[in-house]
Amino acid sequence: DAVRADLDRARAESAAAGAASARAVDDARSRLDALEKDVAAARAEQASRLAAASRDAEAAQVRASEALRGELAAARSDAAGQAAALRAALDEETARLRAATAESERRRALAETELGAFRAALGADMRALRADADRLKAAAEIAAAEAASPLARLRAAIARTAIFFSRNNDLADRVAAAATIERVAALAREAGVALRVVGHTDDSGSPELNLRLSRERAELVARLLTEKGVPPHHIVTASRRANAPISDIATAASSPNRRVTFELLLDQEPLQ
């Protein structure tokens, strides 16, 4: 009985211990469930906070990106506006410079035209003045020669006188040649001196041809002087061919070098 009682007690104690252990296990499980719930809640809360933080970060990033885009767009717009203003200013300055250049060119062309007209007018005036001066000088020389001795008048006349030819022995101006022959013959008769009649040519022919032409021209003028009353023994002819040119101008029709000139014989020069 005592054993049974002990066994019963032991069983009762074991049952009590098992119940206590079961309660402890249940309690532990309850606490574990609660802890797992707390952990799950904490994780959920952390996840919620992380999601909220992520959303906030994304929203902030979006806001920052939009703000940056806005600033960039504003900067681009401002830069475009400045570039447009600069282009407009550059175009305006270019247009102004082109207009100034065109005006300068127009004024320069006008000035050159006016200068050319002035030079032409001045040249014409200078030529007219020279012509007037030459006429006055010639008139003065003629007047002085007419007032001087017959020999001085003859010397002055032949210094500015020549008979010009066109081709071969053709006179360039028969009327002018006749007047010159008449004047020289009258002065030679009055002065009573001998003349050297000198024939000239240009350099277009051969030396032989030029010698013949210059001699024939001198002889032609000598005959004309004789016809006007100059004694034949007061005339000496000479040929200088192309050795004494007075001009570089020469054409097929005429040349100032084709001429006959007059000279006074030297003192004590024998007549031929």
C-alpha cells in the first residue's frame, strides 16, 4: 500500500510535472508565437518604413530630377535667348557694316569719278593753256623776228620750219608747204645768204632707199625755192637719211621724221 501510495504520488507528481512541463511548453510556444508575431510585426513595420523611405526617396529623386530638368530647361531657354539675342546683334552689326562698306564704296567710286572728271578738265585746261602759251610765244617770236634784221628773221623762221612728207616724195600738206616755201624764199632773198636744204627720212626703209629719198626730198624743195626767186648758187642740198629723228611716232601713212629742214651755211663754207 505504501508502495502504491508512493507510486501514485510519483505518478501524480509525474503527471503534475508533465502538466507543468506541458504548460511550460505551451507557455514557451505562446511566447515564441508572440515573439514571432512581434518579429513579423517588426519586419512588417520595418518593411513598411523601408517602403515608405524608398517611396520618399524615389519621390525626392523625382522631385530633384524634375527640378533639375526645370533648371536645365530654364538654363537652355536662357542660353537660347542669349544666343538669339547675340545672333540678332551680330546680324544687326553685320548689316550695319555691310551698309557702311557699301556707302564707303559708293563714296569712293563717286570720288574717283569726280577726281577723274577733275583731272580730265584740268588736263584739258592745261593743254589749252599750253596751246595759248605756244601761240603767244610763236606770235612773240614772229613779231620779234619781223622787227629784227632780215638775217635774224630768216634764222628764227628756219629754226621752227620744216616741209613734211607723207610717203616717198609726196608732200603731207601742199598748201602749208607752199606757204613755208614762200616765206623762207622771201626771207632768203632779203637776207642775201645761202641755205642748206636737208632731207630726212624715218627708219622704215633700207639705208640705200633712205639716202635716195632724203636726197630727192631736198632737191624737190631746192627747186621750189629756186622757182620762188632764190638763186641756185645760194642753195646747197644735204641728205641725213634717218640719222636725226624728231619723233618716235611712225605709221605707214606719215611720220614727222619724213621732212626737209633748212640751215644757214657756216661762215666761210664753200658753195658746191
